[in-house]
Amino acid sequence: MIPGPFSYHRPATVADAVKLLSTLGEEARPLAGGHSLVPMMKLRLATPEHLVDLHGIDGLKGIRRDGNRIVIGAMTTQHQLLGSDEIGKSLPILHETALLIADPQVRYMGTIGGNVANGDPGNDMPALMMTLGASYRLEGPAGGRDIAASDSIRAPISRRWSPAKSSPSFQFRRLRRSRLRLRKTQAQDRRLRHRRGGGRADDGGRQGHELRDRPHQSARNAAAGRGRAKVVIGTSLDEATLKKAAAAAVAIMSPAADARGPIEYRKHVGGIMVTRALTRAAGRAS
């Protein structure tokens, strides 16, 4: 349970971090909260030659308003999200999600950037980023660029951008509390029953929904690990519509089976999650 040897770097600016990650190449890994990388290093499943610690970069921290958008630095922790009045007012679903992440000790160190950049469908933030219409600001050797959250993931643990070569920030449009709802399902075994929902989700079984107006003129749904769908446009979310929405969601799901459950179970639960989340989101919107 001891990591292999590595060189430690602690840059003070985004430019320094980008230069280090670019120069050191694939043998370097950025260090955010470390909750995924450090255990893998202890098990020798990851053996980077260089660790680039991002904690010294003030430019990657903080929450600010920029016009009608909210900008969050990649190294902002879940604890800081929970303590932000701006997030509570403009993006309260981020509060709701952060409270479901593990426990206070993890939230003090875990960052929004690390949660997303890891690309794990069991993480809480990737699906929510798609639901919120977030964009990522990436800084690399060739300069900066923006990428939509909905275009950032190719497959589990596979991104369309390399966290080893860029340092992202996150941008969101401001949203009203009444439009959003989050649903999460996880294995209900003895290890998790004593916790308030902080475990990993079954196959990324997390639903984020945005609904606008009644009848709903637009809707956005994102389910981690199961693909994305836009549903219920122009409906009042009656029972028949909910069934159609659940069936449409199940039709595009392609979960993988593992110890948490077979494919059939995950699809079945996924349809139920869509129905429940849409019902609760509609309640908020009204």
C-alpha cells in the first residue's frame, strides 16, 4: 500500500501548471483532491513519474459571477460549494449534489474539477454538468478554449480533453431553484445503509432534470453512464407522457454489468429514476 517513487511539483500559476503537464507528458498526473489517484497509486494501479499538485494555484479556486454566468474554478472544493451564497441562490442543485458526495472529510478536499475530470460515471458531477448546460474553459499549450459538458465525455473514464494537458474552469448560466431536481440511486447494502446517500451510484444512476414552464417548452435530462435525452417537450407530464419518457430513456441506455447489478436491473431502475425525477422536477417548476 505504498506508492512507487515520483517527483513532486507544485506550480503557483495556471501557466506554470500547463507548461509542466505539457513538458512532462503522459508520465505526469495533476493532483486535485486525490481521492481517486492516490488509492490507485497505493495499489500500484497508477505509477506516474510526476505529480503536479494544483493546490497552490489561486487562479483555479473560487466562485464568481460574470454577467449572467457563474464561473467556478476547477480546484473549488465541494465544501466551498456548500458554503457559497452565490451557489445557493443561483445554482442550488449544486448544493443538493455536493451534500450527496461521500462525507464531510471527503468534501473538504474533493474538488469539482477532479470529480468531473476523472470521467467516472459513478461520480456525482458529470451528469449534472450536462443537465446544467455547463461549459469547461480549458487552458493548454496552444491557448484557451471552451467545450460543452455534453460534448466532453466519449465513454466512461474517457474524455474528449486531457486533464493532463489542461486546467479547466466551469461556467454555468444562472438557473432558478424551481426548475431543477436531482435523483440518485445506489446499492442499498449494509455498508451504505448508515449513510445519508454518500455512496457511489449504481452505474452512474443519477438523474438531473431541468424543466421550464407549463406545459414544458423545453427540458433537459442527463443520466451518467446511460447516455442523454431531451424529453417531454410541450407536454404537461401526465402519466402517459412519463411512461413514454421512461421508455425512451431505457431505449438509449447501454449500462455495463458488474457486482452492483446486471444490465436488465440497471435499465429497469433507470426508467423508474427518470419517472421519479421528472415528477419531482415538475413539482418544483409549479
